[in-house]
Amino acid sequence: VLAPSAPPTVTADASAARVSQLTPAHATNHASGTATVIRGPTPMLEIQAQGLAANASDVYAVWLGRPRGAARLLGFVTTALDSDGGFAAAKALPAGARRFDRVLLTRETSADPARPGPSVLEGAISLT
């Protein structure tokens, strides 16, 4: 579960955070967002998104991924979408996260997905 986050995150040292743009996975999707890697004793990933469609029988999830398909579920977005279809949430990065170079925001219908569901937003990230 990703914890709600108050946007925007401000760090005292600009080099302590790297912001990446998240772009729609499909041309018909008008959502957008950012993924911010926050460095420190406990590295965090903060996701901010807007323009998302309301959930029906599915939930949004955040995955770390690699080009050849390897992926790791980071957590589910439990925060309700605001009036602009947006949310902000953060989670500590797990051990081994450096091997991933993409972040995906997906729609999931399972409480225990084995692989990412349909991608809504995605983008490159640097965890090194």
C-alpha cells in the first residue's frame, strides 16, 4: 500500500531528488504524472498523477519494471482520487530496486497480481 503524500514534496537538497515525467501508455489516455525518487537514509518513490479515470472494479497499482518485462509490485494506491482524477502517494523503495529503470501505474483487478495489468502511465526512472 502506498501512503498518501502531500504534494509537492520539498527536499532541502535538490540533488537528493530526481523527478521523472510519467506519460500515458495509450494515446486516448489524457492522464499525466511524475515519479520522484527521494534519496536519503530510506530512499522513497513518490508518485503524483492527475487526469485518471475513476476506479470501478479495479484499483491503481505502482510497479517497478525493466524493458525485458521483469517487474516488481511496489504497492496499491489506496488514496481516493481528487476532483481532478489525481492522487499523490509515496513508499520506501525495496532492497534491490536499483535493478529497475521504469515505473508503471497500472489498473489491477486482482489483490495479488503476478504481473502488471494494463498500463495507464509509465516512465523511465534512475534509482542509482
